Amino acid sequence: MWIQKGFFRPFLPKFPFIPGTDVAGEIVEVGSAVREFKPGDTVVSKLNFWKAGGLAEYVAASEGNTVALPTGVSAADAAGFPMAGLTALQGVKTIGTKFDGRDTGANILITAASSGVGTYAVQLAKLGNHHVTATCGARNLELVSSLGADEVLDYMTPEGAALMNSLGKKYDYVINIAKASRWSVLKTTLSGQGRVVDVAPNLGNIVASFTTLFARRKLSLLNQSLGKEDLRFLLELMEEGKLRTVVDSRHPFEKAAEAWEKVFSCHATGKVIVDM
């Protein structure tokens, strides 16, 4: 969306530009250096952000960001998770989650919990034994609760706008996915040495990430650096029934423009899928 809004012009990307970084499907051809896959294999892949190309009948994907699709996971579910799922996983790992069965858990807040990233983040946080308070719109309260959130706040209510849970307990961590959330509000919800991990920072929060470097309560920007093994980990969770993709809507390829418009509206619940 940043590319479509022209934030990186005139430097990047090269036009014409085909959006879409998350794909799943069948391999029709492999390069001479590919060792892990062959034509006919079904896979899921995260494409390069600057090149993308996912909204097309065919696309070239790197072997380094491609994993085999398990039998029990549909292509539609898998296509929804690479970018959003990895972002959510990075956020949950950043607050110290190990997923090794020994996580003691923390009191955390996840904003915009009905978004693509948010729906995965809630599920992953609960797998890490965290106590999760989540925010979303009124129409998605039941959905977010069904994903495992311990308490769900309607962000349009006074309590939701203040981001405070019913017990008034401060958060150890906040995974902030809501672009409109300001550091001035977020910091009031933190415990003495609490930390905000900002997935979608606005300008004010970017500034706060520098001004809080040596403060007790901090805001840090998410650095998405996960790769192939993390994709495989998420797929294993999906195959085991521990993680699911929340699908807002599915669109045929000939109506891909409508799907992109839905994504661009920022009001989708979960993921928007385009079927070939």
C-alpha cells in the first residue's frame, strides 16, 4: 500500500508494478540451481517486497523463501499468512516468546487484533502462554475472542480508546498494529519497564523509538527478519490445528482489483484471498 501511495517515488519500485507478496500454488518450472523442489510440487512463498508480482497467473519465487505445502493445509489458507504471519511471529518473538513449552507468559495488549497481522498475533501470543487483551471494532469482538484473547475491547468505547483492561492492570508489552495509536497514549498503559513493539508506526511513534532508547518504558519498531524456517514453523502450527487464517473474503482472479481495493480500505477482517 505504501508503494501504491507513492511513498518511495521516484526511487522505487520499477513500474509497471504488480502487487502481492504472498502466494501458494503449484510449481510449473524450476531453475537449474534449485534442489529442494520440482515441477508439480505445491508450495507457499513470500515474494520480495520490492518486486512482488503475486497478482498474476505465474510468478518467479526464490527457493530461499519457499516451503512445501502440507497436505492438511489449503492453498488459500497458506496464501494468506506469509507476510502477515511472519510479521505477527516476529512481534511475539520480540517480546521474548520461545514456543518451547516453558514460556511463563506476560500481560500484553494487541491493537487492531482483527487485522491480518492481528488475527495471527493473538493466536501466537496465546500459544506463548501470554495473557492477551486485544482491541478491535464492535463487529469483530466475538471473532477475536474466539482466537483466544482473554479480554477484547471495542476501540470506539472510552475504555477501548484508553486501551485499559477491566482490571486496570498495566501491560508488560504492547504489540501495536493500529497506525493511529500514539505513544502518548500507549505509554500510559505500560508497567514500569514496559515496552511497545510497533508494527505499523506513525511519524510520532518513529520519533518516540529514538527518544525512548534509554528510558524505562520504550517503544521499538518491528524489524521483520524472519525467513524460511519460520514459514515452515507457521505451517506446522496450521497443520496441527493450532493456527488458522481468518479469511475476510475470496475473489476470482478476474476481480483482483476489487480484492486489492478491499485490502486498501484497511477495513478487512483477516485476509483477502485471490483465487486463480
